Amino acid sequence: MLVGGGPTLAAWPRDPGAGVPVTTKDGPNESQEIASDGAGGCVVMWNRGRYPEPWRVLAQRVARDGRVLWGVDGIPLSSGQYQEG
């Protein structure tokens, strides 16, 4: 964390080898999107699928200090029971 006279800011790793994994599952993990969580962190969303399984939409919330908050591999936002579009 960077602490100074102003607000406390998250200090994210700059080394790709020391990054913050949002999932540990092998791909394909595609169509990633990221949005602020309004609390200094973010929510990352992505699609995962492998034929013949249907695609699933998953998400992971990362706290301002770099901790993942929704389990090791995120949470499902879609059921994956059908081809969703």
C-alpha cells in the first residue's frame, strides 16, 4: 500500500510473474472485462468454455489490496446449462 498525506492507494504488482490471478483454471478464458467496484478494487468478468460444454460467464472481485474475494476461481454469473448469448 502507498500511504501519504492523501488517500491510501493499492500498490498492484508490476511484475507479470507476481500478478494477481483471478482464476487458476486453464482456459480458454476469453472476453475479459474489468470494472471498478467503487471501493478501490475491481470486478473482472470473463467467459470460459470448451466444446462440447457450453460457455459460462464468471467473475472475480479483487480488493484494493490485491486479495481475491470470491474464491480461488471466482463465481459463476451464468448457469452454463445452455448456450447463452
